[in-house]
Amino acid sequence: GAGVSQSPSNKVTEKGKDVELRCDPISGHTALYWYRQRLGQGLEFLIYFQGNSAPDKSGLPSDRFSAERTGESVSTLTIQRTQQEDSAVYLCASSLVRGRAGAYNEQFFGPGTRLTVL
Amino acid sequence: AQSVTQLGSHVSVSEGALVLLRCNYSSSVPPYLFWYVQYPNQGLQLLLKYTTGATLVKGINGFEAEFKKSETSFHLTKPSAHMSDAAEYFCAVSRPNDYKLSFGAGTTVTVRA
């Protein structure tokens, strides 16, 4: 079956513009995660969705960042008034369910969207 | 809180030589530990994981890693490198049963013919 897909694969924008990044999780995966990878750094957790609710938004770096999810399907990460420090690869992952006692649910990652803010 | 340190941002090995990627972690509770691989233009793929039980875990493509609690390490090894092993490798840690992964900065492996 299809894996996690993300679009666009590359996005170049001017400082101050808004951008939307899209993630299509694996069908049937109820949990969805967004991460950011800045150059030379590890992945940073941004937000977690269970279904269409986001119980953990703790990683969003500022109020310019927001995300939504339609049911247990597509998610959109929106960055308003982009800044140069927002340049990074944004990765989406999905898993069957969030962690439960005694189990680990593997996160499957998409290829990412490379965002460049000029 | 959990954190991960990967020693060496770039590693170059000869084809057929040992691959050793180092990962040290800090965690306030017994951790779950992971190694992911990322090939160019692809998403991260889980290589192997340690949750509980045997401390030597085997993954895909001939890789293995050993959890050493006393050293807070989870180094990744492969006895004989292949050209197809050229990729970026990430070590990650989480609390047991937690969804939130903390990643290291990654190590890029190049394989020389």
C-alpha cells in the first residue's frame, strides 16, 4: 500500500509570505505527527494528532505555526509570515494508534517538504 | 526529558569494512531506543528498535545495535559495508510507550569503493 506522502516536495517562498504544507498519512493510521529538521540538527517534534484533535501542540515554535487535520486523513501545517529561520525540512509521520501499555506503534515517515525562506 | 548525542556528523568507510555509528542518550526513565535510516529523497525508515528484553537487537539490512545501560549507549554496527548503505542515520529515544521521539542530529555515511 501507499506510504505517507507530502506535498510539495520543495517550497521556496519570500519572507513574510504564508505557506501550507500537506501530509497524507497511511490509510487507517489514526495518529499523525509533524517534525521539523533544520540543517545540521535532529528532528524536532512539532505537533501530534489523534484523529482530528491535537492533544499535544507543545513543539510548535510560535503562534505563526498552526496545523489541522480532517478526520483521520489529510493534515495541513500552516506557517504564517514566514521568517528565514523557518527554513527546514518538515516531516510528517503516521502510526496506527498512539502508544499504549506494552506496545510500540511504529511511526512511518513521509519524504518531507523542504522549505526555503528567502 | 530525553536527549540523544550522535558522535560524528559524517562517517566514511570502505566497502566491506565495519560500520560503527555511535549514539549516547540521556533519559530519566528506562528508554525506548531507535535507529532510523534516510535515503536521499525518501522518508525515514526504521532500522531497529530496543524496547525491553534482549539488549542486542538485529534490524534490517544486516545492522544491529546493543543497548548498554551502564554506558547510556546504543551504537549501531554492520560488519561489512555495502555501497547501498550510503545514507543518513538517526538515533532516537522515547519514554516507554510515548509517541514523542527525540532525535540526534544524524550521521551521514559514505561508502568508498
